[in-house]
Amino acid sequence: MPRGGKKGHKGRGKQFSNPEEIDRQMKAQRELEANGGVEKEEEKSSGSDDSSSEEEDINKKKSGVEGLIEIENPNRISQKSKKVTELDVNAPKELSRREREEIEKQKAKERYMKLHLEGKTDQARADLARLAIIKKQREDAQKKRDGLKKEAEDSKSKR
């Protein structure tokens, strides 16, 4: 015999459900549905709205640990579907964090460019100072060229 002692599931024979067992389960399911519907109708006619909502909570199938824990988690947001008639199309849409940050970034850039064009930012002041220096250098170079041209003309005219 091979090691391990346990056989895998692949070699086992197939197990079929008994038809009588299936019929019994389906009959019990129908009775449960029929009784559940009758109970709800009786409660609606004789009881208040609070009792019917409590009955729905009890009948609601709880998955996982929900059935064991009775405390409501305040951080858990239950998804409630809204009807089309209840939707407010004109209500302002809440933006996501990324969208808000992108809009703030664009506004900050526009503000900076406005101040930059007015010459109020440090970079604009530095640019204007640099431009003033370049203009002065070009003016000096132009004067020097004009002076050299005049000297060249004077020397030609003297000859």
C-alpha cells in the first residue's frame, strides 16, 4: 500500500441523491415560502410598520460572522439602491480626491501665471532684471558699432 494511507477523491464512486429526499426538501421549501408569505400578510394587517421591518431584519440571511455579532459596525456603509424618481440631477456632484487636487493645481498655476505676468513673482523679477541687463548690453554694443562706423567713414573721407 502506498504511503499516506488516504485515497484521493478521484477514485471514489459517485453519490446520487435519493429522489424521495429531493421531493421532501422541495416540499419543505414550498411550505416555508407559503408560511412566510402568510405571516407577513397577517403582520401588515394587524401590526405596525416597526414590527414588519424587524421581521425583515430577522428573516434576512446573514453571511459570515454577521449572525454571531449583534453590534452594528458604524463604519460599514450599507448600499441602498435609489429609485430614478428619488435621484436629484441638479445636486452638486462630489469630486474625488484626485479630481479636487487636479482642480486646485490648475487654479494655483493660473494664479501664479497672473502674478508672473504682473511681475510680482521672484522669477518674474529675475527675468526682468536679466532682460534689463541684456538691453543695456545691446545698447552699448550698438553705440560701439555706430562709433566704429563713424571712425571708418571719417578715415575714408580723410584719405
